[in-house]
Amino acid sequence: MSSGTGSGAEAAEGSTGAGGSEGAGALSGPGAADAGAFADAEAGVRGPVVPVRTYDVALLDLDGVVYTGQQAVPHAPDALAAAREAGMTLAFVTNNASRTPDTVAAHLTRIGVPAEASDVVTSAQAAARLVAERFPAGAPVLAVGGEGLVAALRERGLMPVVSAADRPVAVVQGFAPSVGWELLAEASYAVGAGVPWFASNADLTIPTERGIAPGNGALVGVVRAATGAEPIVAGKPELPLHRESMLRTGARRPLVVGDRLDTDIEGAVAGGVDSLLVLTGVTDIPGALGAGPGLRPTYIAADLRALLHELRRPEQSPDGAWTCGAWTARIDDGELALDHHDGADDGLDALRAACAAMWAAADTSTAVDFEHAVKTVKETLAAAA
Ligand SMILES: [Mg+2]
């Protein structure tokens, strides 16, 4: 099977996630045991922390965190080199199933982040493990995807096939630009006949240089429409990919680092591990302020330099206000108010305090003027910059 990785596939990450319903389906299915992978993970660190001293492994999302297309995200190469120097293990965790770890590692190395294939964890690898845990070595598996998926299945001793007539024990669907009607039809024949169905990820869209294109979730939707079946999903925010990352890195106290709330951060929350949201990708200030339960990061920072510095978390005072560094946020008469006082400020403490206040208000059904809150935070950050 050819790689077929064009410019679109290179960007095949960080797209619109599917809704939570698939997650519920996956967790109630055979993937439910994955939650146990986190039983030993330590989370819930309190007070100021320096991530490189507190966490042993950074589980890093790629697009919007380490690179954007062919460009390194500003400060990422230097910050990651320093984090490694300080003893932190780096794992690059991607929902992109089309590229092999070798290809991803070469991309990272090219932009100034030296990486080996063994530093990369893909959703194709997580999906292949799900299959390998259920079926013996040598079992035929219908591979609906590209070289990343084929390599991941072979790594687990499985035999990739391309026809339902090859009597596959499972169908695994991962993204590749070359996947067309014929292969989707083969998948539908097998899934329709009751063969277990796995998907590397359920991202509905892929950002490309020319616009938004269908992602793996959209192609999964084709097979779903033909069969009425639901796949078990391996990628973020589902747990198998994080479990794969934990198994491959031996992480005891991992920190998930991502730019998307509905994949990176949601996956970390579901797995019970701490997370760092960086603002170098898709999540903006309104997105952070409006993050719902299950989508809220442990920490918020501008970029990956945060791995090396003390990160503060807001603390609530008895009067209900939230203080972070030099800023205190409170909700007064349905409006967010930010007060400055003496103290250190790395430029984002106002946002951190505001998020804590907004999230607490949402949880207690306290009405807040959201547009006003966004304006207040933006003006405060601009004035402090
Ligand atoms: Mg991303």
C-alpha cells in the first residue's frame, strides 16, 4: 500500500473531534478496561510546580504545540531541548495514523526537535494493540489506511489485508488520502458481517493548506452509514492512545501537553492525569474561558517554555474570589472583574484567575456576561503585555 501522504496528510492532526457519544460507546465496549492503565499514574499535584521537576514524561501533542505544518512553533525546539536536559522524557503523541513513527520523527528532527521513531506514539499503534490483545499473531486484519497503519499492525505481528474475502478477524480504519470507495466497501462488507471494527481516531476534519478536508472520522462515518455499526476508537480523547503512550514510555507521573480542549485535554482528564494547555494552537482566550467540565486543563501557558518555569494555579479565597499571582478574579453582578495587586506575573495570571472564576460560575449555574468577560480578559492581557 502506498503512503499517499500529500500535504494534506502531513497536517492530519488537530482537527475537529467527534462528539462524546463515540467515547461513551468505546468505553462501554472492550476498551473499557483501558481506564485501568491509569491506576498507577500520579496526578493532582497542588501548588506551584516546575513541570520538568514534577513530571517524568511530557506526552506532547504535535500540531499547534511542537509544529505548525512545516514550521516549528516559536520556542518549541529550545524549550524541548532544555526539558530533556533537565531529565524529562519527551513522547510525541499523535492522532495522525497515516504516517509512520519514522516519518514523524524525521519531520520533528527537520524542524529542530531531534527525535527517534521510538519517541513517537501514534493512534495507529494504539489501535493495533487493541486488536493484538484480542487476536493471535498472524491474524489477518483489514487495514483501511496508509503505511502508518500497516506498519503498526505488522509491529504487533498482525497480517494486514485489503479485502473482506481474506476473512479478516478485525477491521482497522486509519487515515490515508488514498483510501477510496473500494476499500471503504471492503470495510463495510466485513463490518456488516459482524467483524469487530476499530478506528485510529474520530477526527472529522483535517486542516490542509487549501482548506478543511474530511478526516478519518468522516471516512468512519461512511462505513457507519453503510452498516449502522460503531467502531472502538483508539485516538484522543479516547483512552487507548494515552494508554499506549504510558506503556511505551513507562511514565509514572505524565503531563499531557496539548492545544485542543476536545482531544488533548479531554483525554488527559478522562485518564486522570495532569495537563498543560498551550496557547500556540487552536484554543484561544474565549475557548479557555468557556471550557466545560472534563475539558479543563490543570495548567495554562503561552507556549512550551512553561515546562521549565514555575506554573501557578489559581486558589480560591473564602469570599469566592480566585487569585493567581498578581491577579484576582471574581464575578460581581454577573460580570467578571479582575483586580491587580502586588506579586509576580508571567503575563497570563489574569487569564488563569479568570478561567477559574468562570469555570466555577458555570458549575454553579451563576449567570455571567461571557462577551464582557472575554473583553475584560483580552484588555487586561494587552495592557499587561
Ligand atoms: Mg494539536
